[in-house]
Amino acid sequence: MPVREVVLNRDARAPADLSPRLLRKRYVVRRVLSIVVLVAIDVGAMLLSAFVTLPLIESFTGLDSPTPGQAEMVAAAAITVFVFLLHGLYGRRYARRGTARILRAAFVALLVVVVAVVAFDLSGTVSRASLVIIWNLALLYLIVARSLYELLLGRLYPEGDLLPILLVGRPAFVDQARQLLRRAQPAGRYRIIGFVGDEPAACAERSCDGLDCLGALANLESVVRREQPAEVLIGDPDLTRDCMPQLLEICRRQRIVLKLASVDLDFGSAAVSAVPGFGVPLFVLRTPALAGSNFYFKRVADVVAAALLTLLLAPLLAAIALAIKLDSPGPVFFVDTRVGLSQRFFRCYKFRTMRRDAADLQQGLEELNEAGGAIFKIRDDPRVTRVGRFLRKTSLDELPQLFNVIKGQMSLVGPRPLPLRDFGLLDDLHKQRHIVLPGITGLWQVSGRSELSFDEMIDLDLRYIETWSISSDLVILARTVGAVFGFKGAY
């Protein structure tokens, strides 16, 4: 199967777009109705608790605790629905099951509601003690009502509780994989939607013992888009040995879990964990931590932080610009074409640290390159100016990239944006680093910067993508401060 280049039109950490293909599927009406019913259950449980059960308790106990007013209930209902949405409680049935998930979401929602009541002075008609009582009663009603609803759906649409899974491999493997899934614990958890053959000839009969062949391996990505499986299962050693990087990249782009029934390969930085209960070794390769709601928070934080830093650092930016002008002839800013998200080009801003004719001189300096791979670095580059050497040492030349962050072309934290010269030397698999926005700083920059090799840079970029989280970004930002003031690895 040919190597596929990364063609995402959005940051891989962003929530998946609602596909038009999904809207055309017959179950979309049921999904919308199901969401409406679940929202009605959640809001109805709160109303029942607040306006029916609480007054009854008060009449028996003699407590004087008025029921909440309209403002409190509207705020509590909106917050509850929003928090439940973030916790996946309105997702598909196989993904939203579990009382523990509801309890976690309800606890978070209660904290947010209490904060909102205090912050916006909505507590005039109801005490906080009553609010907690209402919440606990509503939670009890909600769990009971949701359980009955899920039981009813299980009777009407039993397949909705099963995890849709797509098999990949030769027909001989498909039957073995089906037997494997039948022995899985808990039993009956999976629904096989079909299989993808290793070559077109394997799909000639279009079925394997009643299981539909949905296409050839070369068309796996289109099959995944069309069928929307939750997982892809591969157990063919030859297939995984030859095509593992491409298969993993497809699953990463389509945001699904890739499972292997036999593993004897090196998967780099991919998170691998064993799955018990199958009787044979089965491993899971997790795709990157693509938490959509966290990405929205990250983008808002990026823009706000970049705007504030630009205002706060304005005197420093002006001083640097003046120093550059006095030091050497040429423009203040170095505007270079870099490769960013989805391998799209953008104009990256930096303070100029080299002579005006630095680009023309680079070809004659290629033989002095001290970096391996696609990177061009010379420790004592003759093109660097006096002010430029200080700016590079302190990384202050990167500050104008705050404008790129505000424009949405970069993030505060992410893989380093590469020049066209370096990008042209990348292998196709290295281009996986372009599924997220490039960053001003990143794991590579705080782990040694110019002292690291090209392969180490790629490994760190991919590790960052695989394990991305808000907390990891905060750690990298904190380490960046230490790396800058310690003058570590920059030249």
C-alpha cells in the first residue's frame, strides 16, 4: 500500500467535524431523538427533585428551605447538560455506558453550579444545603431513568450496545479473528461490520462465510470514513510488518483505536497496552490524546496569552527592533515561508538575526552543516550578526511568532515549524508531525534544542503528539522559561 501523506485540514487535537456521510445514515434520526430524550431525562430529574420531592421532604421534616427560582434552575440545567456533554454522556450507547461516568460528571457539574450560584448571586431563594439535597435526589432519579431508558433501547436496538469493529487482513485471518472475538470477555461486546482484504483479489467474492468484504487495503481510509467503526483489528503478522506505519497513520487521522492480535514490531512512541480476556496476546495502540474540548480551551488560551504577551512585551520588542537596526542594515523582521498544519505554507515571523543576504549564502555553507537529517545548523554561522547571536542564545528572536499564534497559524506549544529546505528532505512518515499546529516552543526545544539530532527531534515531536494534554503543554511552557534563562542548547 502506498504511503499516504498527511492531509488533515484541521489540528488533529481539534474535535472531529460532523461528516456529511454521517448525516446521510439512517440512524441519524434515532441519534438526535436519543440525545433529546437524554437531555430531557437529565433536566427532568432536576425539576422533579426541586419542585416535587424537596417540598415533600420539607413538609415531613418541618425544614424551611424554599425551592429554587427560575434563574437557579436555568443555570443549573444548562451547566449540567454542558458538563455531561463534555463527559460523553450523550454519545453512542457503547461509549456512554457506566454509572461511574455519570457520578464523575455529576460531581463536576455540582461544583460548577455552586461556583456559579455564588459568583452570580443566584442564591437568594435557595440555600446551598438545599441545593446539595436537590442535586443528590436528581442524581438518583437520573441514574434510574437513564438505566431504564438504556434497557429499553437494548430491547429495541440490541446492536447499539455493541462496539462496531472492522477486521483487516487476508480471508484466512478473518475467520480466526471472528473466533477470537467470540471468546472475548465480556462476551458479545463486539459487532463485526465487515472486513478489508489485503488485496483486490481477496474481495472478489465480496464475502467470507457471510461477512461482507468492504474493500481492499489500499482503500482502507475511505472504508473507515464510510463505515465509522470504533476500532480496527489486525492480526496478520505480514500485513502489520509491511504496512504498520500507514495503518497507524490512517487510524490516527480518523480518530479510531487500532488493535493488533499479534505484535512483534517496534511502534515508536505509540502508547501500547495489553487487553486481557482473549486467550491470545492482544494489544491496543492508542491514537493521540485528541480531547476536543481541551483543544478549544488550548486555542482560546493561546490567543489570549499571545495577545497579552504582545502588549506586555511591547517595550522589549521595540528595543530589540532598534538594536537590530543599529547593528546591521536590513529589515527588522525575518519573514520566512514555513510548513505548518496539513503541510500548508505560512509566513513565519522572527527577528532578523543574520545578514540581509543570508539566504543567498546558505548553499555555499551546506558542507559545513553540523546537524544531521533535514536540519541545517552551524554553531559559528558566519552570517549571524552580533545582536542576532544574543537573540538566538536567549531565543528572543522567536517573539514575533506571537503574531502567528494570534492569526491561528501556530500555537504556543507544538512541533517546530520547518523551513522549506528542511521540509523537502523529510520522509513521508516524518510528515505526521504536521497533523497539529506548529509551536513557538515544544518538547524538542526544552530537551536540548540544537544539541539534539534530527531523529531525536522527530521522536520528540511524535511523542508530544501521541501524549498531548493541557498539563503537558503547561509543563513544557514552564521548562521553556528555564531553558531560555539557562541558555541551554541554542546557537
